[in-house]
Amino acid sequence: MRDIFHYDIIREFNNKYYDNIITISNVVGEEMAIKDKNTDEQRFFYVAKKDKVSYLMDSEYLTKLPIKIGSKRKIAFRNKAYMYIDSAVSVNIKPEKKYDYRTMINTFLPYESEHLEPELFTIHKIIIDTAYNSRVNLRMVSYPGWLKDSPLAVLEQLRGDVITVNKPSYAKMKKVLNGKSKILGLNEIQDLETKDYRALAKYYEDTGDFKPKWVNDTKATGDTGDDADLSNHSSITFYNFPEKDDEPIFDTIFKPKIRSRIMPILLTGGSHFETACQHKFDLVDPFISDEEYNKILSFLRTHKFYETNWFTELQNKKIYKNQYQFRNVRWERNYQTIMQRINLYARDEEEFKRMETRLYGAIMAYEDFVKTYTQHKDLKKVVVEEKL
């Protein structure tokens, strides 16, 4: 069986399943109100962009996404051209338990046999699934090629409500948060302008405190404040181990109150010269067979089943007691949330305890890494906040 989660295979699956379809990730900007010239009645719309085409759709379709476009027509609005969606039908994936939870996780990106840290990679996949279905706020560091953001990239293709952003700017933050993503993955946060730093710091402060809304206080810069719904949103920040001693890291960029809100995880394995995942992601024939199509669809349906039924499924298992806890209440909340899914995955208590020890060790390893990295530095020369 080929690697069915290869990006090219997933793209072919989407071409087949999502042909002529609009998903939540295609929606841009805020809701618009337009007055009908004939009746003076207010109508409400959203703009969706796909394949360089701007679609104008009635607001009622937002709760039905993804939708398959039926009929459409070209119109002009505010000196711009749009394809107005006259008719569409919802093509939401049917939730169905095709696999148990353990099989679902093992089926998704099954690269453990080619990874230098196979159990930690499994835990990482569980963490990403947890982030999709619950609220967690994490930061992760590893060497390049660990596959720390690959699960997000695949879910972004398959579910449409997961977004990864490189070099997050203030403008990017506003756009992606208005898209109501389940997970926002952030990469390359080292070089930030003052405006971007303030917006990102406020985002970490709000989401890390599990607040229902991000409110960007921009009074200092004279801009209009922005807000976004965080009620069903997880934040995961990724970055690589620095190659040079003077490179900034998360802990030298943000204040202690921000660091205390975002739980850290260190992903061991590999180096700057050897990737932890040794799987060969070669070019593949993008043609997808019926068997491959059905396997991906089975995974999707199972993933959606556990999106709403994971807690019920957990209650049908023996609940194991955690061995560790944190005094930091925000870290503890993240930790407890992840451990529930590990409980759902674990075959028995022995495996549960082993996986918990591995996760706890990864958190403490991050703390050791920061102490080693910063002990010989004067942080005032590095911390961005000192420059503001």
C-alpha cells in the first residue's frame, strides 16, 4: 500500500471529493451587508476565494460549509468581479466509526517504523488530534525534519479548518483568526516588528488563558482594535533548535507571563544534519485508486466521529490515574486534556504510564534546554520586549 497521506495523494483525493467545493478555509474577511436596490432589504454575504476566483455567497451557507457549488453567475460589486453562488448543497463528511481510536491514530501518517522517536511521534499525533477536538496551547521545538507540523498540514488539506502560518504578521493574524480555524500553527516567530509582536503577544495571552475571544489592544499604535472568536481554538507554535548561540527563541522573545501560558514540549531525535523521520517523501503517481480513496474517506469519517464522541468513548474504557501534575494551572489544564486522549489510545495501564512518562519527560526536557541555552546570556540583549 502506498503512502496515502502523501501531499500529492491527498490533493488528488480532494480533487475527487471536493470538486467545485468551498470550505471554511476559503472564506476571507468579515460579513458584509448589501442593500437590495429593488426592495431596500438588507442582505448578508461572505467572500470566499478559491483558485484565484472570488465567490460571493449568502451568509446562510457559512454554517453549511463545506458546500458544493450548483449554479453560479458573474456579477460586479464595488468595482470588483465576483462569482455569485446561486445554489449550493452541503457536503459535510458523515461521522462514522470505521476504526477504534487507536487504529485511527496509527493509520494517520504511519511513519513510526522510520522515525528515530516512534513513541514520541505517536504521542505527537495524539496531541494534534487533541488540539483539533479540544483547546490546548503549546509550543514545540525540534530539529528540522521531525514532522512536527506535518499532521497539521495534512489536516489542513483534509478538514479545511486547520491553518499554518509562517512568519505571522499582524495582517495575517487578523485574516486567519477570522477564519475560525480549529488549530492555528505558527512558524518562524523570531523576527517580529513592534506591531506584529504586540498582536502576537496579546494572542498568546488570550488563548493561553483559555479566553473565549482574542481582543487586540492596539491603542499604543493608534490602530482600531480587532477581536476574534477563540471558543473552539487551539494554538501550536513550532520552531527549530537554533543553529547559533545568539538566535532568539520563544523564551527570549516573550515575557514570563506569556511563557507561563503556553505549555512547552521538546521533541527529541535527529540533528541539524540528520532528520528524525527517515521516510522518503518521493514524487508519486497522483492517481488515486478506489481502495486508497475509501481508506482516506474512512479515516475522515472516523476523525469526525471522534470529534464529537471522544469523551463518550473514553467513558467506556478504564480511566487510569496520572502520575504527574504541574503547579502551573494552565500547563496542568493542557496536560490533563492531552492525557485523556492518551488514555483513550493506550492498550493498558502499563502503556498509559509509559506514554505519560514520555510526554512529561518531553516537557521537562524543554525546561532543561532553555536553562542551558540562556544561562550564559544577558537576556536583555535578546528579548524583543526590551526594545519596545
